[in-house]
Amino acid sequence: MINGDEEDNQPAQLALAVQLPDDETFASFYPGDNAQLITALKNAAIGQGDELLYFWGQQGSGRSHLLHAACAELDGEGETAAYISLDSYQNMSTRILDGMELLALVCLDNLDAIAGVAEWERAVFNFFNRRRERAPGSLVISAINAPRNLGLALPDLASRLDWGVAYQLKPLDDEGKLSALQLRAELRGFKLPTDVGRFLLNRLSRDMSTLLAALDLLDNASFQAKRKLSIPFAKEILGL
């Protein structure tokens, strides 16, 4: 576990106590119109991309999934990665960033959460500068808006974010979401009929986190009941 003690900032002592979701990989992410971004993330994960990669997208668009996937990709190369979701900054010390400039890959999620929080903006800015001074590695940052639209109070931090390459994570349309659900079902070892998928899109919130949670529930229920997925079964299990 990375902490604020100075002795824990030595490279040999750095460890990462983050359990990445085992189903959030590049293989399980339906790309839609985001093939270029995914390629850039894969390159960043293996140290062949830009030193700084920034991408933004709406809530539920899959930003965290992609950052988890990048970390998983690097982990497969035997290197060390760090993933930090800044929407939990109130439960963390800024010293969690101490020493992370030594890692091969660092992913900072939900940067918008610390907009206007002076202590954290300064900590990220200082980390950014330390990162640039070390040997080559990749820093990937995600937020809900483009850098200039985050409402950051520290102008130098906003300008630093403009140094790297930036992408917008384009949301899936309904057909893309259906394909994403069917891909996830296939990876879990079952088939999602198209009519059931369209039913979920029509009756539930269209954000992917809600849809995937419903898919997981239906998968577990159909396995236990030994029943195939159908619209009547989905209505029964989801109470629709």
C-alpha cells in the first residue's frame, strides 16, 4: 500500500493495493467510434505512446473501464501501474501521489472531482512536474470535460494538461450499446437475444453501468433458474 512515509517512496518498496475488475479489459470494451483512442491507450500502456494522454467523456461512457484496461495491459507486461480515482479524494491524502512518478504507468480518473480543491490541484500539478523529470513512462488522465472546461482554479495545471494528446470518448448510440451488451454476454458465456437487448434499452436508463448491472442480474438469475433469456423472464426478474 502506498502511503506518505518517506521511506515508502523508494522504487523497490512501491506496491499497489488496487483490485482491478477482471472483466474490464480492452477485449470487453465495445469500441464504437473510439478505435483511435483505444489504440493510443494500448500504446500508452506498453510505453510506446505519448507521455501524457488525456481523454474525456460523459458519466457512464466507460472512462474507468478503459483506465482499468490500460492497467491490466501493463500488468501483463510485468510492469507496475497505479490507478487512482480522484472522486474519492476526501478519503485520501495527497501524499498518495508521492513516489508514483517512478511507476511505468499512472492513471488518474475523474480529475474534475478536484476542480477548485486547492490542495489537490497543487498536488497533481507537482506530481505532473515530477513525472516529466523521470525516465519515460505514461500518464493517462480522464475527466468529464476537456481540460479548459474543468473549472480548475490553478491555471498552470490546466496549461500542463494541454501539453499531451487529448481525445473525446464518444458515446455509443443505441445500436452500439446493444452490441456492447451482446459482447459482454458472449464473454460471460451466454447469448443475449437481440429482442431482449432492445427491451432493456427501451425500459431501462440507457447509461452503460445500469444496462450492464441488469445484464449481470439476468445472467445470474437465468443460470440459477436454468431458463433462457427472454422478454417475459427479463420483466419478471427486473420487475418491469
